[in-house]
Amino acid sequence: MVYIKDDIESLDEKIDEEVRVCGWIIRKRSVGKILFWRVLDSTGEVQVIFKKDEVPDELFETAQRATLLSAVEVKGIVRRAQTKGGKEIVPKEVIVTPSDPILPIDPLNRTSTLAQRLNYRALDLRDPKVSAIFKIRSMIAQAFREYFTSQGFVEIHTPAISVYSAEGGADVFEVKYFDKNAYLRQSPQLYKQLAVAGLEKVFEIGPAFRAEKHWTIRHLCEFTSMDIEVAWINDIQPLLEFAENAIRYIFGKLNENGRRYFEILGVEPPKVPEKPFPKITWEEAMKFIKERGIAVEGKDLPPAGERVLYEYSKDHYDCEFIWIVDWPFEVRPFYAMKYPNSELTQSMDLLYRGLEILTGGKREHRYEILRAQMLQKNLRPEFFGYYLEAFKYGFPPHGGWAIGLDRITMQILNLGNIRECTLFPRDPERLEP
Ligand code: ATP
């Protein structure tokens, strides 16, 4: 296989050689007896020139008939030309898989709505601005995997279907599992905990499901969670450091390998943060937000509050991140580790450019206390069968966190909607394609 950018545009040695180029026709133009196609693949575009007296009649007619966005394979000779990219292909043979001339969306001029584009994602992905998003997203996941592998973590793959509904609550999808009821996981939490009790340092990149009925620009019903879990920690400090170092590594890789996609998107690559990220407690954060006149309901941070904390961190620490630590047990799951004699937990959220991208903390590993915390959350310990029982057998102190891959991609690329960076988003209204 050859790709336009790597094999034709940048390689002078291909001049006068025969190549096979595959892609889609994105422009057709004729000048007298000459017809031009511009062919785009996922790396770049190149001109194909059909001159009436240079190519057989049949080939010329095929070129004329071909509709925009038809898939084409072109075999031909590369030569220099006065055109964008400096080269063109003189075809010997073409194979056209035609596109219907009436297109449901317009991926070339970006005039379609996001909803229409998502319905026709395969067409939408031919827009270089769209494919660039998914190349960056892939680099983020790859760098995450590289970083934690380099730190001795074991990659795990845990089930998405289970009898346990991890966090409890209403946001869980029920599925029929033969003659039983099962749930789609809200996170790999319970299984990564079981895994860490033997493997000590684990990570997983996988799906998480939330039956959240509301439609927002930052929530999906299925998202990709990048999780870690580490045994033998005494407080949350190592978890903060793993997160900061992973983010530094990921941002470094994006700067190293992603520049061409950031250019296509007209977005600056993210600044690699040097210093430790600023950190404030949940209590301080709530006070800070209230003092700025932002309405607070319950114990969660409202989105407007997240934004003022971002402004504060940027202005005072020149940092786009801020940690919020020590959350109340009331808004954390049953497995959160409380401070001694306190209803505050050893936990943290990380905000990036004013949006929560990471949640985690130290976990309760003492069987009796874990069981009591389930009861405190009105959960029935007997529903947690072998998960809970595992804590009877020398469970190590441990903790971890999860970064939403969709969320961090959205923030890095300043996208207005999380669906832009999710190939086939699932939300309350969308189960197709
Ligand atoms: P939020 O408060 O924003 O609804 P959450 O507190 O429910 O999120 P967690 O359960 O802590 O989120 O999940 C860990 C991470 O997974 C979050 O920091 C976020 O990056 C991501 N995440 C959570 N829920 C969603 C969702 N519905 N869609 C996309 N990403 C999500």
C-alpha cells in the first residue's frame, strides 16, 4: 500500500515511477481536453491528470463519469506538476467504486450539522479535520499505554457485563443475560481492584456505560475510560504523580508526533506542564466558588464553578490543570477511603481547562469497613458476592483513577462537543449508526 502524504508528496524518488494510489475524488475540473481529479486519502491529496491524447478514450470517459467522493484506485506514473503538492499522477488504469451523486452530507465544505455528520460518519471521516481528531485521540491512548507499560503496569481486560453494578444508583444499563439480569459496567472499578490485589499495578483502556438521560456536551452513555489502579499506597500523592507524569508524557508525544494534525485543526498543541499542578481541597473550592456568587446545589462542583477554578489556576499558577482533593463521602462511591473519624475521603478530581477529566482516590481495603460503607450507601453487601469476599483475604491498600479519553481529547482540541471526538457516540437519542 502507498499513502499520498508519505509515499508520493514527500518522496522525490517516486518521480517517473508507477504507483497505486487509493482514495476518494474530492474535486473534478476540466480545462479543454484535460480533466483533473483531486484524490484524497487519510494522509493527503494528489492530482490525477487525464489528457485526452495521453490516456485511452475509455479511461477518459470513466474519469468524466466518476462522481465526487467515489472511491478510486489509480495506477499510474508520478510526475512533477505546477500544482499543490508539486506532483501529479498520469493514470494507466483506474477502478472506480461510485458514489451516489446526491450526498446526504457535505464533508468537503463542512456545511452539515453535527447530527447529520454523525449519521453519515463514514463520509464525515473523509474530512481531514475530522480524521485529524481521531488520529490525535489514538495518539493519546497509545501514549497512555506506553507510559504505564514503561512504569511496570500490567494491561488488563475486564468484563463489561456483570452481576455487579459498580457504583450503585440509577445510571446503570440492565441487560438480559440468558435467564439472569446483568449490568453494563459504569467503570472497570470493581474488577481493577480485584486485579490489583495480585498484579499490584494495572491499567485498562475500555468502555464504560452510563444510563444518564440528560443531554450535555460533555456526557455520553458510553465512553472510553483510561484507568489505573496501584497497590501499596498510603495516601493519594503517588496517584497525583502518576497522573501528572502520564499527562506530561502524553502531551510530549502529541507535540512530537501530532503537529501535522494540530495544524489541520488550527489548534495549538497542548503546552507540556512542567511544575506540579496546583491543588486545593474540596472545602476550599466550594468556598471559593460561593464567594464568587456561583450557585451551588449539593456537594458537587457546578460547571460554572469548574470554570472559575480554571481561571484562578491559569492566572495564579500559569497552569491549565487544577486538583480538587478530599471530597465528602456523600458524593463519592462506597469504596472511597475516608480519613480517620471523618466523612471526607482521600480522593481527587482533576480539572483541565475547566472540565473534570479525571476522578480517583484511595480505596477502602478493610473488609468490615468496606461492608459498612456499602450499608451507609444503602447498597446490599450480599449483592457484591465474590467482590466483597475477596477483601477478607489480605487485600492490599490501594488506589487509582480514571481519565475519560473522550473528555481529555475534547479539551486538548478545544472541541465544543464530546461527540466530535467519539466515532459513534451513544447518547439518550443516539443508538445508530
Ligand atoms: P461528571 O461529574 O462530569 O458527570 P462523574 O463524576 O460521573 O463525571 P466519574 O464517575 O468520576 O465521572 O468518571 C471518571 C471520568 O470518566 C470522569 O472524570 C470523566 O472524564 C469520564 N466520564 C464520566 N462520565 C462520563 C460521561 N457520561 N461521558 C463521558 N465521559 C465521562
